[in-house]
Amino acid sequence: MKFWARTFKDNRMTRDMVIINTEEDTRTHKVFAAIEKIGYDFDIARPIWLDSNISDFKRYSKVRFYQDSFIEEIPFDYLEFSVLEED
């Protein structure tokens, strides 16, 4: 699977990252592993999956995490996480 993570501030992309996961694992485990890597590389806490986030991700394979999904203050407006390529 291939994922794309981007942060936005004032409607401009400030940072992005592509994660490729070739392990034999479930889709859910691959998503959570990618979120973990993003948190480490972007030096941010892992976002909390709210019901609206789960619904958006199931429907569109894309989700936006705003400040309400993070416990700590974030230096951007939102984090967008999407699936680029499925296995």
C-alpha cells in the first residue's frame, strides 16, 4: 500500500510524505503503522480517530485530522492522510 500525508497551514501545503508499506498485513494495521511513522517523522502526537474521521476514511480513503484530533497543539491547520495505492 502507498499512503500520502500532508500538512496544511493557511491553505498551503507545508509538508508532505509518501509511505510505502509492502508487508503482508491487514489494511488496518498498515494504516496505523503509516500514522505512527508520520507522527515520528513530523514530530507530532498520533491523532485520535473520531467517528467522523473513521467515516470519511472508509468512504473516501482520505481523512483530515484537525486540532480536535490531537491532544497537543499542532503547528498546522490540519493533517491530510490518504491512500494512494491499494494492494
